[in-house]
Amino acid sequence: MTAAKLTRAQVAWRIAQDIPDGAVVNLGIGAPVMVADYLPADREIVIHSENGILGMGPTPPAGEEDPDLINAGKQPVTLLAGGSYFNHTDSFAMIRGGHLDCCVLGAFQVAQNGDLANWSTGDNARPPGVGGAMDLAVGAKRVLVMTDHCTRDGSPKLLEVCTYPLTGRGVVDRVYTDLAVIDIADGRFVVREMVAGLDADGLEALTGAPLDFADGCGVLSAAIG
């Protein structure tokens, strides 16, 4: 049986199911913004964007975009009833003041002790920019990472030690990849779920660090195609 990787949308859906009712959450630039499209309808979750939005909604339908309402990645968004927008200074005071329950960030690498590298690969052809990620990594109460398990050339992104410049030390709580859901606990990667058709040895072969497997490790799946 061949393991079927989850799509980006499916990973976003899976992350959305773990965000609790009443949480104030920041969704990082790139794939993490997709999480807003899959939040459970029966939960009141407040989405924050560091360019100055609180109460951000899902992506608007094609043709209904408002050019004056964008997220930190300059993508058009919606504003839910009761939402607001404000200046950058107030937005970062929320982040640095510890008022975010969690954030969802992309990553180039994550180390088994929770170190995060997501702003530079050392490629001078693509100038790096750490942006608000360094503030979110240390300011949010819980840091969730959304990333592919491996790079396009097959190199693992989950490592014993990051080789890229760090965004934050020991900040990551949980990693969601296209193959598994993995917690960081006591300096180890602990697998909570993995896709059907993949066994422990297969997942460890795709990971650059030893893995522990939780009792009752479940199947990683999504309710969307």
C-alpha cells in the first residue's frame, strides 16, 4: 500500500480542527492563511493578522475582493461582523504582549527541541526577510507549524539541529506535515498521527531525527478532498 500525502488544503483543514473555541490566532504568510477557510462553524475563533486586523474572515469569493482589505501577505481577505483594523504598532503590541493564544507558521526547518527556522535558506537569489515571524514565534502562547515533511529534492525538514538561521529557539509545540502530526516533547519528536499506508520505519526514513510514537498513534486524514 502506498502512502497518500495530504494536500496543502487538507493539512490546513486538519490544523483548523485543533484550534479551540474562543482562541485568538495569527495565521502566518503563505499556506497557513488557508486555515481560515476551514475553521469549524460552531466555534468562535478570532483571527489576527499582523498588518492590523482582528476578526479576519475567509478568502472572499472571486470578484468580491476589496483592495483595501488585505492580510500581511497582501492577499485579499474578509472581515467578520465585529472585526476591526488598526495600526501596525497596536498589532505588534498584541503579539509581543502575549495576547495571542496560538499562531500557525510555515517552516524551512524544525529541530527536535522546537527550534524554528523559517526566514532564510542562505540563497542570495531570494533575499530573506524575517518579518513578524520572530515576534510571533516568541509572543504566541502556542506555536503550530504547517509545512511539507520534505523539501522538493527529498531532504527532511524535521531535523536533530536546524542548519538554517533560527527564527526562534525552542518555540514550536506541534508540526503538521503532509505525512504526520508531530508534537515536540522533552526535546523529541512524538508522532500523534500519520497517513495511511506509511509505517513507523517509513516515516523515520523521511525524517532527519529519531521519532517517538505516541500510544494509540492515529491515522492522519482530512474530511476534504
